[in-house]
Amino acid sequence: MIRISILASGSAGNAILARAGGTTLLIDAGLSAKRIQGLLDGLDDPPEGLDGVLISHEHIDHTRGVAGLCKKHGMPVFTNPFTGERLRGMGIEAEMRYFSTPSTFKVGSFLITPFTVPHDAADPVGFVLKYQESSFAVASDLGYAPKSVVNAIRGVNALLLESNHDEVMLQQHDKRPPSVKQRILSHHGHLSNRAASELITEIATPDLRHVLLAHLSEDCNSPSLAINAMRDALQKTGNTHTQVDCPGAAGAQLPFSITI
């Protein structure tokens, strides 16, 4: 089985802990190293036990704690060359272990397949992690879902999926300039509740047991809107058994853990 713990999800920071078969990985490290250490200690998984950090892309809400964690604990960073170059340009010194998308590679007990996502970064990716018969995918920070993304994540047991905003709330929000709204709505921005729900109808199989909605906007979305849109979509596919949660929503209890 794979144990997944969401440490943070949103514009303030993103970090996920994945454990299986004696291997422990961090997927992104967008909180401070001190904050991540405290959360891991609370889970009885101190950072010195980490086998590495997977980095999806270089934005600070995914990389804030990388330098501190690697400096203190010496863990390797798994990323692609373009993102690794950006990390070094940000002053992050670490042991970089490069992967090539979409080639599968192994870290301890995990088989990991990166897949390209459309976002405004150097070479952003999502990940599918597999251990024995269990699978978990991370598809966050993407403006839309091309066929390659659909194919990469179809059939997983659990999915962390971006459901960033409600399109009406975003358009009506008077404190965001048109340029920001245009970026969010673009093909290199963020998935809306509607787009996330449409994606789930393409990838959901009877094996999908959990959908974790991620990166919710605090002022242009709500957990109820995101969850209801996703549940409606799952119902249309016959997946009424699939559990839907918003672990990164404002006020949500974190870390949030599931086992698949």
C-alpha cells in the first residue's frame, strides 16, 4: 500500500509525503524547511529519513524549503534538467538526479513516471507513483489537460488534482487585474472546477478510490463548489464510491492522509 499525506496545498505552499515499502519521498517542498520538518516530525517521519524530493517545477510555492532541507539533511533532488537549471539559478545547491519525461525511473520501492503539464514554468511535470498494485498521481498547476495528461493518469487509484477556481467568481473578482485573470484562465494557468470535473470524466475507472482537490483559490473558489462539481462528474461516470476531499482548503486540517 501507499500512504499519502498532504502537508500543504495552495498558493502559499505545496508539499506531499508519499511512503511505501520502506521508501519515503517528498513531492515538492513549498513550505519553509522548518515548517516541513515540524510537520514530518508530527507524522513520525523525520526529514532525515527522506529518500529524496521530487520537484514538479521551480515556482516558489513548490520549492521554498528545498535548499534548507537539502543543506541540513543531504537528500537528493529528483527533477528534469531545465527545472534543475532554474533551481541552481535560485541558489539551491543540492545533489540533482535528473529524469527524462516521460521515462519511468525508480526510487527505492517506487516506480515514478513524470508527465508534462502545460504551465508557465521551465519544464513543469506531474507524477504517477506506483508501488506493487497501488498507484497515485499528482496533476497540479496545469492550465488544461491535453491527451498526454489524460493518458498518463487514467486508471490510477488516487489522484491529487488541481481545482483552482470557479470561473464566475474569478471573473467577478474586482481585486484581480484582467492580466492576472487572463493568465489563470490561459492554457498555461490553472484548472477551474469545471475543467477538473471534465478531466475526471475522461480518466475515472472503477479503480479510482480517492480524488484530492488541490490548489483551491481562497477568494475565487470554495470547497463546496469544488467538491460538488467533482461529485457530479464522478456520478456521471458511475464512480459514486470515489471519495472526494479538499485537503488544501482554508481551515482544512493538515496533514491529511489516505492509504491506497
